Amino acid sequence: MVDTILMHHLLQAVQSGSTLILVGDADQLPSVGAGNVLQDIINSGYIPTVKLNEIFRQSRESLIIVNAHKINRGESPVIITDRDSPRDFYFVQIEEPEKVSEMIVKMCKERIPGKFGYDPVNDIQVLTPMHKGIVGTSNLNAELQKHLNPSNEELNSGGKIFKVREKVMQIRNNYDKNVYNGDIGRITAINREDREVTIDYDGKASVYDFTELDEVVLAYAISVHKSQGSEYSAVVMPLLTQHYMMLQRNLLYTAITRGKKLVVIIGTKKALAIAVKNDKPRKRYANLAERLKTP
């Protein structure tokens, strides 16, 4: 996710004689900014590169792994129709966005916890290609909040409803609180008298004034882009043709590889096929690989 400008400043900051080791997955989503730094460095052949092939997150027979590799090669993923066959990758065919939204709620609240024993909030993460629409982050968070958090202790802040035990995400770096963009936590207390909200991030409590709550959003459903660098026991993902602009091979690959033990895709096979075939966004013309090859 490092763009050309950020890598330039990083290299300027590294002292001469130091060793710089880059660790990453060039098949995931590229940086928001210009360039495709990691892929270009690998393609140049100029920088010593080691590819890690040993799989630790899942077994080699895992359909998550098999399908991630197939998607990366532009091939259709394996979809097993036998409902009784135990597996870690499921595809549920539904076309209407409203019914997809309903199925996502049902999967998170009932089906996955009932079949696999995963906690609906701590273990299951909904990843979606977009923010808007019926199966975008905004609407899905509202629906999941309604069904997964019945708490009556709530606060309306800038049109957003926050409750105790809420799953939330920090969306910008806050160095004073030592909390950073993408960190996910749970609201543990709402203090109306002091106008403060306490959020627990993996055992570390951070206190927010009510005026600082624009830094956090609900996180039952997050975008695929926000999920990079994270992993979850179970991933649920809507995939419809209404996401056409975001149906990309590297986005689908990124979403699938966030799941450690279970991935459930809900949508249409047409949308799945479009995403697998669309590899154009990966192609960026930064010329870095060619420049590295030049003596």
C-alpha cells in the first residue's frame, strides 16, 4: 500500500549502510497514491526477492487458499454445492440487494455462530466493496447494529448512533491517544456527565470527548480497502453487479485472503466472474521497474 512518494521519503530517511527489508503481498490492492512500488521492485529483478510459499493461516487443502490462487490466475473459484460437505469457502447465490443484506444479517447473527461457534461481533467481519448502497458499509452497519447490539445505552453524535458494546473503527491517526487509522475496538462506557466515551482496543482503553467521535465509525461492516493488513476468523462479503466499478481481481483476492477459517460470499456468479476477469486496475505505468533495471 506504499505509494511512490511515501517510498521516496522512506528511502531518504534510511541511513546509508542500513538494510531495508520489505514484507508484503504484491497481489493485494495497490496504494491509493501513484505507483505500484512493491510489484515494480519485484518485477525489476534488481532487488533480491524471496517468495514465501509455506502456508500457516490455513491448511494447503483449504478452499480459501485454493480459490485465492485460482482467482489470482484469473480462473473461476471452486464452488461446492453439497451443503453437507464441510469446507471453509461458501458461495450463496442471491440477486436482490435487499435479500443479500438480509442474508448477511442472518449469517452473522445465526448461521455462522450456530454452525461454527464463532462470536457474531468478535470473530465475524463483513467486508464490502463500497460504502454506499443497500450492501454498502453505511446501510449494513445500521442493519447489523440493530440485530447484533440490543443495548439501550446509546448516544447520537452527528447523526451517528453509538451504543455500549459497539464495534467501532478509528478512521484517522491520533498520536495523542496512540490509536491509528484502521484500529478496531469496542465501546465500553458512555459517560454523559463528563461527555466522554471509552473505547477498548485490545485491552487498551482510550477516552474520547463527544466532540472527537467523528474519528470513529461503526465497524460491523468495513470496506475491503480498510481490511488490508488484518485477518479475521470469518469473512462475509456481498458481491453484486451494482459494485461494477469495484469488481476487480485484486479486491476479491484481498477480501478472500483476510479470512483465516471461513469465507462466505453472497451475491451473483456474474459479479464473481466480472471480478475474476478484471485485472486492469493492477496495471500502473510508473516505470519504476524499468528505471531500477537501468545501470
